[in-house]
Amino acid sequence: MENKKDLEYLKLNKFQKLLYGLKSFFAAIPGWFASLFKGIGAFFVNLAGRIKNEALDIITTFTNGDFKTKLSYLVMGFGNIARGQVLRGILFLLFEVVFIFYMITTGVHWLSKLSTLGTQGPFEEYDPILDQYVMKYHDNSFRILLYGILTIIFIFAFIYTWRLNVKQNKIAEEILAKGKPLKSGKQDLQSLLDDQFHKTLLALPLTGIIVFTALPILFMILIAFTNYDANHNGFSNALFTWVGLDNFNQLISWSSGSSSFSATFGEILTWTLIWAFFATFTNYFLGIMVALLINKKGIKFKKVWRTILVMTIAIPQFISLLYVSKMFSTSGLVNLWLRDIGWIDKAIPFWEDPIMARVMVILINVWIGIPYLMLIATGILMNIPADLYESAMIDGASPVQQFIKITMPYMLFVTGPYLLTSFIGNINNFNVIYLLTGGGPTNQAFTTSGGSAGYTDLLITWLFKITTVDSNYKLAAVIGIGVFAVTAIISLVVYNVMPSVKNEEEFQ
């Protein structure tokens, strides 16, 4: 869709501008996805080109290298040791020795069982000493999968280190050919504390990311392709194995036997997005309003009001939300008080009625979230140039027009990234839902085979129940992938339309 000219756009009324903006938004979505797939294709094309260049460089280095370089292809670090770079050579050689030892002793074993995740499960065997049958445990599917992944990562690390060893030999030959000396071990150590200090600092965090973030994510993704659950825990009762896309088909297929999971997933996904929308934007706009009211000239005791609001976030949610949950129960303080003053005859089902429970969690989340936005908005409002408001007042703009034309555009520009992260955070907002309702009230239609889901359950709380109550780890892994897909798509689409990205130059 071609953009309207500026003059034509200014002639539109507010409703027409809104329609035009919505049309432009939805018309641009195919282009964003096309750019995404184009970028993915370009990535793989570039990757193939880099692999080709690396292969040619390896062959050329071997062909043109001396015997030290050639021997380093088999004995890592030999070229460095032979050329006087003993420390580098020893490190390369030590890594190779450790890799070979690991692969011979355990690595090959884990890789050989990775395709089946074990062949011999637990069974009873007669023990002549005890004169009774005892349970014998053999393969462990969980360990096979975990150590199999670690072994593959170790193999890739070895390939990378071997390639680095080849490059080091090539660089050393080029330096010596120019008549320059090579760095000694002492100079290498000094370099790690000087010009290469960034690598020294990043080594430990990078290792932590791989071990504690990347590896669990990869493990979770692979679990989604197995039948890992309470009946197949991989060790004590039965082994689990690969099942391909069966778990995904079970979750999204509407055929007989799996419709319960499909309906549960669709219902909870819809409620999760509705919750995230209201939880984000009610807090956002109300937080701005509160900040404007407190910052308004003439308001007294501003510090007191801010302190009172901040108290709601200073108290741990584990205490405040559980207390609020008890207050609104059928026998809680709110129902007792309303009954004592004669406003109600029977208790209001705040947590028992599905619609009321959903409204309540949104309203209580406003109480929790407004202080955060009030603090953020206060800092931003203080930095909006005062001459903008003075010029608007001279031109006759009303306070509402000043808010729409000056305050909100500035706020949206500065807080755009926060809005996106807040929306994604609310999709995964475990505390509010779990501490207030526990996901309830229970939806009986979903209890049979939908992981005991409730009307206020989000995907994250449903996932928690599936793993802790039903021990259905395979389905939980699929849902985890689904949550990631939803959040990734929303992040990519929204990020590309945010004023912070598109109109950055207007706020310079």
C-alpha cells in the first residue's frame, strides 16, 4: 500500500486517520514476514559461503604449510610448540588429549545410545544372596539425552578449537616469513590482561550462558520430541524414547482423543493474550495519570503519595497477594464486611465465578503495577521540555490536547521498549495468577486430559501444573516452545512498528 501524501493525510479526520493507520499496519505485516524469511534465507546462504571459504582455507593452509603445520592437523599444538609458543601449544595439545580420552571412555557410549535413548529398562532379577527378586536398573534415558547433548557440544567445541589451531599455524608462518618474532607465553598472558581483556572478562559469563541457558533450552526442545512423562521417566519405571511430532500433533490436532488438549491450549492462549493486553495497558495509562496528578502544581504532600504507592511494591508479592486472595474469599474480610453492613445476603464468589475471577486478577494487578509506571512516568515527565507546553498554551491548546499531542507521543517514544517487555512479561506473569487464584476456578471441561487447567490459568501456570501435578513433561516442553513462538512473533512485529524504532530522528 502506497503511503498517502502528507497533505492528503492531514485532511483526514481522526477516525479516517485511525483506519488508515490500521490498514497500513496490517498491510505491512506480510512485508515484515517476507523480510524475516528473506533474512533467514540470506543467513543460510552466507553460512554456506563461510563454510566453503573455511574448507578452502584449510586445504590451502595444509598444501602450502611446512611440516610443522601439516603435523598440527593431527597433533594439535605441535606447530606452536615447535615454533617456541609453548604455552599455546600445550593448551591445544591438552584439549585434544582430554577430548580423545573423553570420547573413548564415555563420549562414544552416550552417542551410541542417543538414537534410542536406551534399550534396556529396569526389571526384576533374582538375587541368590538375598533370596528374593530385586529391581535392577540399567539404561537411564534422561542421562543419555543430557550427556549426548553435552557430547555433541563438546565435539563442536573440538572442531572449533582444531580450526583455531590451524589458523594459528597459518598466522605464525606469515609472521615468521616477514621476519617478525612470535609472541611468547608471557606476552600471551599479558595480552589477556590488556588488549584481549574483553575476552578474559566474557569467558566466564559466556560459559554460564551456555551451561545454564542454552543447554536447558536445547534439552527442553528435544524433550518435546520424546514420550517423557510420569509413566516413562527414563529410569525407575520405563525408558522414554523419540516419538517425532506426535506431541505437537496431540496438542494442535482437533481429532478425536486429543481435542481436549487442543481446546485447552486455545482457550488458555486466548485468555493469556487478553490478560497480557489489559495487564499492560491498564497499568500503563493509569500509572501515567497518577504521575500527572501527583506532579500537578498545587498538589501537596507529593512525597507522601509517592511513598504510599511505593509501599505496595516494597512488600513481597508472596505476602501481599496471598493476603489479598484471602480477603476476597467467600469467608474473607470483604464478604464479611459487606454482609455486616447489609449490602449482601450471601458471599460474592470473587474467585469461584470465572468472569469475576478474571476481572479481579486484572484489577488487583493494577494495584500492583501502577507504582512502577508512576515512578517511570514521573522521571520522563520531568524531562519533557517545558517550552513545548508553553507554546501549546499560547496556541490555545487545552490540557487534553496537550496530553494527546505532547505528553503521550513523548511517553510512547521513550517507553516503547518497556511496553513491549512488559507485555511479554505479563504473558509469563506467574506470581499474580498463581498466588491469587492458583489458576482457578477449575474448568471441568479441561480437567479430564487438559492438565487440570482453570479459567484464570495462563500458559505459564498451566505449564507449571502439567509438570508438577501431572508430570507430563513432554507436553510441557511443547507448550514451552509454543510460548516462545508466541512471544517471539509478537516481539518481532511490535518492535518494527514502535515509534522508538521508526521515528527516532523526530525526538533527537
